[in-house]
Amino acid sequence: MKNKFHPFHLVNLRPWPILRATLAWSITSRITSKFNSNFNLMLLLVIFILLIRTYMWWKDVSRESTLQGFHQTTIINILKIGIILFIISEILFFTAFFWAYYHSIIRPSSEIGQTWPPNIIKTFNPINVPLLNTIILIRSGISVTWSHHAILTNLKKESIFRLSLTCILGIYFTILQIIEYFQAEFSISDSSYGSTFFISTGFHGLHVLIGSSFLITSFYRLIKLNNSPRHIIGFELATWYWHFVDIIWLFLYISIYWWGL
């Protein structure tokens, strides 16, 4: 690193990527096995270890960007391009779910009576919990943008308050979605409607958890003075991802909870 003649940051060898990939594979296999059992202690243990590994990895990245000063202009631009490509891949990921749902609406199969939603399905009222969740995410998008503006204008207390409000709203959204799942009168195995509903909203809920972890990490760094108006790339990328989550939910709300009912 001392004799480099390029503006890029070549990270040292670390075990976090391979460990996280292994743990992610283990979580997938444990979730699959959980379909045949009611409780899986090993799944909770693997998730706990994954959270610890994630914390260690993010701690290294934070140290590289603040204390070691490796995140120069070229690195920041590369990080922005990376998150943009990642969000594009996520858009294509959700496009598959929307495609399956729209196909079922336009041409429902004879196995479900050629009606949508199927007669055996009692859908959710879109003006109850789904509407509340929509308001929560829209409000969280406004508050995280407000927090970003407060950081740029060097209003630390205002930025901390707005960012903490965003984190609380994200957690509140997750709690309401879990309650909604327990109140559902259909399951993932109930026709194509149940499959597309739980797969699309479930993966969106997972993205909300990921986005909330990004924002909580940014909140912690903001309190520890690791962010400044000149260097807030981590918070900016978390904000971009959160807005992506908001937009996807709006499409889910209009498509799944309103259209086709």
C-alpha cells in the first residue's frame, strides 16, 4: 500500500466475506428445514453469529473511511456506482414477482376457478394495516431526507433526531407486517395468490430489515462523530437504499392490496 501509484483502495485479506457467505447459505438451509419443524434453535444461533460478523465487517469499513482515510474521491464514486448497480439488480429481482402477479391477474388459471383473487382467499382490507404501513414508509422517507439535509447544514441534533425517527418507523413497519402475517387467513401454499403475496411482501420485509440495519449503523456513526458534511457517503448510500424500499412498497401496495381485488 505504501508504494501504490493508483487512487484505488486495495483492502487487506479478511475472513468476513467468506464467513458471511457461508452463514447466509446456512441460514437458507435452516429456513428450508424449518418448514418441517416448528422451532429451530440452530437458525437463531446462525442469525446471531451473522449479525456479529456483519458488525465486525462494517467496523473495519468505518475505520478505513475515517481513521485511515482510504475513501478518497475515486473510492466514493466507485461506491456510488456499486450501490446503483445493486439497486438495479434488486429492481429486476422484484420485477419477477410483479410479473408473476400480473400474469395471474390477467390470465388466472382454471385450477383457481379463473377468478382473481381465488374464491377461497379472504384478502386484506387495503385501508387498514397496509395503508398504515404505506404512511409509515412515506413518513420515514421524508424524515431520512430531512436528516440528510440537516447533516449537510451541520445541524447535528436535528439530524440525529430525524434519523432516529426513521429507524423507529422502519422497526414499526416490520412489527406491523409480522402482525399482519399472523392475522392472515391464508398461507403461502394457498394457490398462486398466497405464493406471490408472501414471497413479494416477505422479501420486501427482509429488505426493510436490511435498510433499517443500514440506518441504525449510520445513526451510531453519527452519534460517534464518524460523519461530517464533507464525508457522509455511508449515510447517503443507506438513504438511497431506503428510498428504493419505499418505492417498491408503493408498487406492492397498489398492485397486491388494491389491484385485482
